[in-house]
Amino acid sequence: MSEKVDPKRRKALLITSGVMGAVTVAGFAVPFLSAWNPSEKAKAMGASVKFDLTKLDPGAMAIVEWRRTPIFIVHQTEQAKQNLPKLNDKMVDPALGEGLLRSNNDKFTVLKGVCTHLSCAPKYHPEIEPKAWDQEWLGGFFCPCHGSKFDLAGRVYKGVPAPVNLEVPPHTFEGDTLIIGDAV
Amino acid sequence: MSNKKNSFMSWLDRRLPVTENLERHLTKHPVPKKVNFFYIFGALLMVVFMIQVVTGIWLMMFYTNTEEGAFASVEYIMRDVDYGWLMRYMHSTGASAFFLLMYFHMFRGLLYGSYQKPKELVWLFGCFLLFLLMAEGFLGYVLPWGQMSYWAANVILSLFGAIPFIGPDLQVWIQGDYVLSGITLSRFFALHVVVVPLLMIALVVFHIFALHEVGAGNPEGVDIEKHRDKKGMPLDGAPFHPYKTFSALPAIGIFFIVFFAIVFFAPTGGGYFIEKPNFEEADFLKTPEHIAPVWYYAPFYSILRAVTFGIPFLGITSKFLGFIIFAASIAILFIVPWLDRSNVQSIRYKGVYSKIAMVLFAASFVTLGYLGTKPVNEMRTLIAQICTVFYFAPFILMPIYTKYEKTKKVPERL
Amino acid sequence: MRFFIALLIFIALDFFGAGENKCGSLEKCDDYSATVQDTYSLQRGLGIYMNYCSSCHTLKMQRWNRLQRDLDIPETILLEDLITTPDTKASDFMSFGLPDVSPIGAPDLTLRTRVRGEDWIYTYLRTFYSDPNQPSGTNNLVYEGTSMPNVLAGLQGTQELVGKGKLKQTTQGTQTKEEFDESMRDLVNFLAYVAEPARVTREKNGFYIILFFIVFTAVMWLLYREYAKEIK
């Protein structure tokens, strides 16, 4: 009536079914974990934003929203471009490897308008004149929350609360159009 | 190596009764050796419950529970969310599976006398679970806010409105508004997602504890506890783990074959699992041609519609009487343990009247179900009325025929 | 006993289902079950939709980029030929610049095949006929009194009513009857796809999932039998 138990067969069957069960659980997990990826709606809302550069005069700055972040687009003047290298020593990180304007372009700088201290929005002060926060101001950004200073290329001054330069978002220039975000 | 494991277990057992319960409920819990396929449905129900909870939680992450956003959010799930469509279909197919399994599970109970003493509580908890499941399905179907969601909800809510004196106020109170609206939707969402599932989990726990206290039955209706071996294990019993746990696994496999065949190839169930009008957003100015409930409510809906008369001199409208009889069709299940006066547990050894009764009940239930999905006409109403009588008769007459019919002798051993 | 049950069920059957319209105002729809696996058919259907339907009916739950991906549409064709409204990105919905609520009552068609059924739509598209009693001059066998004009007359030609539920061709269109029926099948396939884009994937992959569970059952069955031997 009762056959002899073959322990090897039993062990083999237990292992096989165990593996089968594990694979099934993993298989079930895949759709649920994938569902957490950004949906098409999120991808659409987070898609790249286009900006027409012909509308921006030299010395002016435009603010554009991308992924709920203000993006500063600055059309640098010739004077600004000459002044930037003079400030290298005053910078925590002069970012010499990133190009003069820290973008792939010789006229425009593209920055995230988020202070790297505690995320306030820095104010644009392109005027070259003495300021309350700097007698030798050569133009740049000043953050009113805690007094952080950045130059026109978004580089952070030494001795302010903000630790690093203003972040440069991914961007590409296509003729007269700036695309912020990953290219389509 | 094994010393480490033993000392870990003893550390754990001193703080939490792990080994004790594993043995009591699994590895040393005796269940009858020989049962048939009717005994698998409890395990499958637990699997489906888990599927519903997990898919439900995920759907909740993307669903909008407001009137303005609900319908669009379901399409968002179907189109924009990775695998959202799979989660939606698993949830809707799971609902239908839940009911189908539930009906078979309960039928097993009726056939093999699983409700008999001392398992009355197991049965009562189970009936309560049926009631909760019916509420849960209704609440859930309203959430997509399609045409059928809205109009079928209207029908059910108006039943409450038919209760004399308090009806209309009660209906407004349930709705939270003078008409069914987004306010009702939001509260149905809370009930569907939290309240009813928590109650169901609690009841399932009680249901299983009550069962384990007494021990599972078998198709022969034999009491396996009567004959034990030297170690105290019933001769006709075997420990639940590994014999029953491993026997559940292939059944779960077969279940998933059928389940996923539906999900991948016929997710709307031919219009019976997700009804066609529900692919159109709820419009309170336009009634669908034919308001039908989902298939699993059809038998009870049929009974409701079959009551075409009231009791005028008592001030009871046909609508209210219909509601009463519809409620009675579920309520009567609760008292079956006390209606059955047989000294025999299983249909196999009961008399011919019990067998006729079971067949009549099953045939009526299925016929009523079929009729419930169709529009009414005179002939169909008549048949529904006949079937309603044949639905109740097996229960109402049960105290009589089970007491007096001639039964067969139940064997001692399986 | 069994006879009695059979009788019960037999009686309940649709012998007494008189008076139910299966296809709108028509007795029975022409059978058609859409297929979404034929990409070329979907592409042709898209073309017909763009030419004959998109001036009145939105598909506002379907994104352009999803359409592009599922129907293998090259980027240039999408941006130059298909998206004709200004400032519309590929991730936007196919609303064709039409207002959200149609002033002429033309419903959004994204889910229409799921609401009406594929055979209903297929039959509807082919049963327009001239009817001088209607303000639009046309009527339809399936949807009696429809306010939709016969936009497909160019392809199909015109028909007239010659008996209950019977139509006769009166003028020719650019397509023969067979060609027109096939075009309508393409259009219905396309609409069925739009109603449920996931259908393409689920029909393709279902087979593998079921195969997996067949293997699962087989493995578990062997395990079960190994232990079932002991309690014979």
C-alpha cells in the first residue's frame, strides 16, 4: 500500500516547485513594480519645453517652467562675457571645464532658478554697480532668503550659505530654439 | 547549523507562539484524507481575496474618487499607466471569480452539511462574508462611474427609499445628497477600500478559527475524530501540511489558467463581467436601454423583480415587498443550521426529499441567474416567480422533510 | 428529475424574448469581430478616420504618441500629415482642435466600439440610406433618426429603403461593395484599437502566460502526487 519514499525524488520535486513558485512570485511582481514608473501622463507633463531665443534681448532673462522648476535663460552681453573670467577667484567652484557660459552656446546661459542653499528663487541683478551685498558687483543673482550670491553664469561666490553652483538643466540648442529637457 | 536554527526558533517561541500555531493549524492539524474537488474552494477564495487586495491597492494609487475625475482616471489606468490595464482586468475578473468560487463553496456547505453542529458559527461567519462580498461588489462597481455604475446604484438606492416611513430620508442619508452624486461616490470609495475589506479580513480569521476548533468535514459526513491511532491522530485524517497544502497548489495552477485566459482573451466576459454601458461616462439625463446588474447579482435581482404584487392593506408596496423577499433570500441562508433536523450530515446519506430539494434549489438559482440578465416579459416573470418559490421551498420545508425522511446508514470510516 | 430541470431551463430560454432589438432598430447586426493585430488594417482605418470622421468626432482619450508607437508611424508623417492643429505635441490627445463638447452632438468615439459593440458599429456604417423625411436627408437602419449625415457616400454611393430592413444601391461610389465593406472593417478595427490599445499586447502575450501556468500546474501536480501516495 505505501511505497518506499525516495528522498532524492522528493527533494528534487520540492526544489523544482520552490523555483516554480519563486518565478511565479517574481512574474507577478513585474507588472506591479513597473506600474510605479512614470506614466504617460507624467512623461507628457515632464516632457521637454521649447523656447524661441529670438525673443530674448541681450542682458535680458526669461523664466520658463520645466518639470515644475523655474528655468532662467540669460542672454549674456559682451561686457558680461568679459567680466566672468575676472570672478574666477571669488568662486567656490569656477567650473572652468564647463565653458564660459556653462552651456553649449556662446550667447546664452541656461540655469535652474533654484538656490542651492534651501531652494528659494534667486533674483536677477544684471546691473554692474555697487550693491548692498557686494560693493564690486559685476552682475549676477542674489538670493534674498539668506544672502547667497551667484554670478551671471550661476557660479556661487565664496562665503555664502549656498554650497554649489546653480544647476544647469539638460538642454540643447537647435538653431534659434532652445530645448530644455532631454531631446525628443 | 541546526543548533542556530533551533535556538532562533526557541528565542522566537518564547516571545510569540509561532511553532505552536504552525503545528496547530498546519503541520499537526488533522483534516480528512479523502475529499473531493468541492473542498478546494476555500483555499481558492483566499487566493482571490489576496489578488483583489493587491490589485485594488494598486488601482487606488491611480484612481480619482471624485465625480469629475473617476471615469477618466480609469481610462488613465487602462492607457497611461504601465500594466494598468492588467491590474484593472485582474481586479474585475477577480470580482467575478470571487463570486463564482463563493457560490460553489457555499453549495458544498449545503451538500455536505458543513453547517451542522458544532460548525454553526463557521456557517454564520461565512454567510456574513457572502453579505459583505455582495456589498463590496456593489460599492466597487459604482467607482468607475460609468452609465451602469450610476443607474444600477440608483436602482439599489431606491430600494432603500421604498422602506415605509423612513425610506426617502434614509436614501438621502446614504447618498449624502438629494440625488446620487459625487458625494456618494467618495463615501462608497472609503467603504469599498477600507471598511468592508477590514470586516472581511476579520471574518475570514474568525471563520477559519471556528473551523479549526471543530475540524473540517468530508463528503461522507463521517466524523473522523472518532477513530484515532496510538498517537492521537485520526485514522482517516492527515496533517494539513504537507498533504493539503500541496494538493492546493495544482488547483491554484488550474485556477490561474482559467483566470488569465479570461483576463487576456475575454476580459469583459462577453459583457457580463464589465457591462457595455459602463464604457460610457455616467449621464444623469440619459438612462441606458436596459439596466442589468452584473451576473453575480442576477439571481437575487430576478427574485426582486419577480415580486410584482404588494400587500395593500398593510401599506406594503410591491417594491418594498420585493426588497423584503430579496433580503430574505440571503437571510434565510443564515438559519440553515437550525432548519436542518437530519441526523445525517451529507447529502449522500440523506433521503430522497433532501436530494430533490438540493436539485430544485440549484436549478432555480441558475435559472434565476439567467433570467436576471435579461429584460422582463410576462413569461419570464412567471418563470422567475416559480423559481423563487423553488428557491425558498427547500429551506422553508427543510425542518419537515429532514426530520421525517428515511436516511441511509453513515459508514464509520472513510 | 433531470427532464424537469431541463424543461425549466428550456422554458426560460429566449423563446419568449420577442420584441428585443439586437441591433438598434434592426433585427440583427451583421457579424463582425474586430482584429487589432493587423497593423496595416489599423493604418488604413486611421486614414479613413482622418479623412471622414476627424472633422466632427474627437478621440480625446488617445494620445498621438501612443498611436505612433502602436501603428509604426514614422515621426515625419505624424508631425506633418496627421497632427494638423498648431501647438499640439505628440503627447497630446487626439482632439483634432475640436471643442470638448460637440456643438452638433457628435460624440467622442474613443470608447464607442466598447459601448455599442463592434458589429453594431460595422453595420451602422454600412446602412445609411436616403430619406427625404429627415432634415439631413439621410437615415440609418441601425440608428433610426440619426442626425449624422452620410459622410461615407463618396466611398459607398447612396442607398434607398426598399422594404423593412432592406436597402438597395441607387448610385455608385468610388468603391465597390466588397471594397467598401473591407474599408469599414479597417475602420472598425482602428476604432477597436483606439477603444483599448492594450488589446494588441494582451492578445499577443496571453498565450505565454497561460503556457506558463500549464507548466506550473504540471510541476505542482507531480509534487502533490508524490505526497498523495503516502495517504492512499
